[in-house]
Amino acid sequence: MTPDEIKDEPPPVLGRWSRVYILILCELALVILAFYLFTIHFAP
């Protein structure tokens, strides 16, 4: 099977890969924000 014959299947959730990437970036931003807030709150 050549690369031209391989179909790019949609992801099982959200319907488009761009939406999956946006979701991952938003989740990463929330994790970074949470760690920043924990750092500020528990700083000596």
C-alpha cells in the first residue's frame, strides 16, 4: 500500500484533528496555569 492509498481517518472524538489539537493545547495551558497558581500560593 502506497502513502497515496492510505486514507487519513478522522479521530474517534471531536470529528477533526484540528479540534483535538486545540483541546490538547487548552488542557496544557490549564495545567501550566494550575502549577503557576500552586507555586504562587505555596511559595514561602
